[in-house]
Amino acid sequence: MTTMEEKAIVSDQYYKAEEKQYSYLNLGPTHPATHGIFQNVLKMDGEVIVDATPTIGYIHRAFEKLAERRPFYQITPITDRLNYCSAPINNIGWHMTVEKLLGIEIPKRVHYLRVIIMELARITDHLICNAVIGVDTGALTGFVYLFQHRELVYEIYEEICGARLTSNIGRIGGFERDFSPKAWEKIDKFLKEFPGVLKEFENLLVRNRIFMDRSIGVGGISEEKALGYSFTGPNLRAAGVDYDVRVAIPYSSYEDFEFIIPVGQNGDVYDRFMVRQEEMWQSLSIIRQAIEKLPDGPFHADVPDFYLPPKEEVYHNMEALIYHFKIVMGETDVPKGEVYHSVEGGNGELGFYLISDGGRTPFRLHFRRPCFIYYQAYPEMIKGSMLSDAILTLSSMNVIAGELDA
Amino acid sequence: MTEGLDKIVSIVKEKFEFDLLRSEVLVDFPTIVVKNERVVEIISYLYDHPEAKFQFLTTLCGIHLPEVNQIVVMYQLHNLITNQRLRIKTFLPVDNPVIPTLTTVFPSANWMERETYDFYGVVFQGHPNLKRILNVDDMIIFPMRKEYPLEDQVREDKNDAMFGR
């Protein structure tokens, strides 16, 4: 017997003794069912998952380091690329963080316009997630149908800021221009058409036998565990905790609106789906209230030191030229300080922890990314479930690779 | 906000009188600075204390202060019932940044501590799986420390003298 054969026998015995039922499956990094770049090495016993080891960082772009060399207004495009399904929430959250540091008073109209944009963004975010849950259970129709109407929201963004996916919307202090009549027309069109579509989508899945069998009791997490893993957003609410930043620490005049926070019970895929579904209805109602109560007034705060003057002014007005130069060259003094501001993002509490040392760039900027924090519970949530349920759990958690890896 | 801070300070002082170094309200956030070897004890004490009950870890991150040659580890806790927030900071020397792990109190600290280790080199003693998370495994530096510039500063093909970034 040669040494090679001996080795083979030994390893075979080892295999039989230790690992005989288990096989390893590499799910990802680029798997069509994972909707993003996630790698999970799954230890499988037949079709049942015994253990999972996630690997992240495939699209890490060092945003926190980049932010330390960029003036405040140039950090907005970075935030676009965190949760790219609801980029305007990230942009506006960042603007509000800087406004908090500077201590700027923001006009009421800006708050309301921001609420409209943020709720539209929340609708698109939840809409993608719920449509994808449908796809992973085999219902492609709803996905294609809803994406038509996501397009309408992107047209609204386009009308307001010129961009679609990576929106870079607004500025520190407000918006670069008021909403055009065309934008209001598009918002009205969306508000008129979308409820019918959403209702139809709901009818397609909510009481659908196949969908309910696939999603109820799958990928559940208890309230205590969800809190221990610092879940936020719809995933935490599906587990039964009514924590929403919009209500707990109201920002941007959210206290003016009437809305309810939907709460689930079991924290499973079905509950997460239903919580997101109800949040879309609430968002629609918030947008309607905001349009109804929209006050008159300026569309940006009066802070010439930080808000770029209109271009015509720059050509004809000495003062505007000076401010323009100072902002672009980063010569304005920023107060020293340390602020934390959080907004309710598409999938949880999106926080910005900013330390300024008075320079033109932040001394330190830390993003509290909800995805990064709750994705670590994924192995625990899929242990003991089937492979196909693991895929459904991943899509129902709405983990966005851009936010996960920053 | 100051009442909230005063209450927390008195709760902490009941047991850790000499470990509380500083307390202040930063904009709207009560902040306390504590000694690094007691930080996890203090957090678990605040977790259990009936009047504090900080049972939600919002975030955790590192900060490098090159002037004083120290690394700060910042914890943000939240009591979801009373809606009280608290920031706890602790200072570590850059040469030997060692601190006990918080994963014993909050499972969510696991990846946040790995991220802090990855970027600042803070060693969390007792962490179940302390290795790099976002950067490649064979990286030899801790890239968020201030001594590592974003780009190579001696590049000659790029002149940023006028419009420096």
C-alpha cells in the first residue's frame, strides 16, 4: 500500500467519523438568487442548513475614510451609494446631520418637501423588497408590475433633482430649486395610480395559499433576539417592537402627521412582508397630508455661508460671488462639535455620527448602517431551515449590499 | 437633556464612582467618559439597573486622535422604553489598544467590534471571532488611523496645490 492510498483511507475514515452527513455549499458571492453580493458558506445536512458563515466586504469602498477628505457638500453623493434603493433618505439624513452641527433653522416648507421625498423613497424601497419576496416564492408577475410604478417615482426624482437612482437630492439647508409644476403633476399622477396597483399586488399575494405556505413561520426571530441583535426598521417591527425613529425622535416635522406604526407578531417572512406593505399605505397617507398642509415659504434656509447662491447672482452680485467662492473652495468656518442624527431609512435606523474639528472636512464620520448590524443575525435565523427558505429569508430582510459594506 | 445626564451620572456613581471621568451633553446627546478597563462592566450594570435599562446597542465605533496618541471607542446605548440615549466613550493608548468585548452583553456587538478591529486595530478580549470583516485578510495596516492618508502624498502626477481636496 502506498502512502497516498494510506492517506486517502485515513481521510475517508475521518470523513466518515466526523462529517459524514454534512456537505458544504457555497451560496454566492454572485448567485442570481441572493440579489447582491453576499457569500454564505452553508454547512448542509441534506437540504437542511446546519450552520452558515457569511463573508462580507465584497463591495467595500471605504466611505468613512473617503469622507475624511471631502467637504461636507461632497459627502452627499457618497451617501447615495449606501442604500441605493432609497438614496434620498440617506441624502436628506446627511443634510440634517450637518444642519444640526451648524445649528441652522430650517423653514417649515423644506421639512414638508423633505417628508414627501423621503416617503416616496420609502415606498420604492419597500416595493422592491416585497416584489422580490414575491419573486423568490415564484411570483414574478407582481415584481414586473410594481417596477413600472417604481419608474414613476424615479421620474419624480428626476424632475426635482435631475438624477434617478443616485439622486444627490437637495442641499445643506434645503433644496436647490422649488418643485416644478411638472413635479407636482407627476406626484399627483403617482398618488392617483399607485394605490390601485398596490391593492392589486396585495390581492395577488396576501391571502395566496402558496405564498402563505412558503412564508409563514419561515425565518422567524423573537423579539428578545431581534433587540439583542440591534434590529431596527421593518424587521424589528415585524418581531413586535414598535420602535420607529420617525416617532421616537421626530425629525423634519414628522410630529405634524398622523400615521400608525404597523407591528408584526412572529418576525417571520410573512410578518415582514405585511409590515412593509402597511408602511407603504402609511407613507401614501403621509404624502397626502404633507401636500395638503404644505406651507408657503422659501425652499431653503437663509444660510449664505453654506447654501450655494443661484448662478445668475454669482455673475452679477459681488456678495454672491464671494459666498460661492468660499463654499466651493471650502473656506467657510464650521463649528467644532460632535453630533449624531438618525433617520428612519428604508430598512432601519440610519445614523450619522459626525465629529467636526472645525476644518473643511469631517474629522470622523461614522455611518450606522442598519443592514450591517442586522445581517449578523442571518446565520442564526436560517439554522435548521431549508435552503430555499434561507434565500427567502435573505430577501425578506432587505439586505442591501451597498449599505452592508459601505 | 441635562436632567437625563444627571440621572445617569448618579446611577453610574452609585457603583463606579472612580471610573467615571467626565460627563457632558454634546448637542442633544448625553455623553460620559469612563475608564477603559471598566467599560463593559458599566454597560452591563446599566443594562440591568432598573432605572437605566439601556438594553439596545445603537452603534459602536472607533475614533483615532493622533494629537494625544489615543484611540477612542464610542458606544451608543438606547433605552427604547423611556427613549433615553447615552453615549459612552473610553480612551485607549494607540500602542496597546486592548479592551474587553461587549459581545457578552449584546450579540450585535460582534460585527461592530470586528469592524472596529479591522479599521483601528482595537483588540477586543474574549471576542469569539476577532478577524477582519470588510478589508482583505492579509492587510497589514489598520486603515482608518490618521497616519494612513487616503492617497499617496508623494505622487507627482497630480497637483492639488490650488484645489486641494
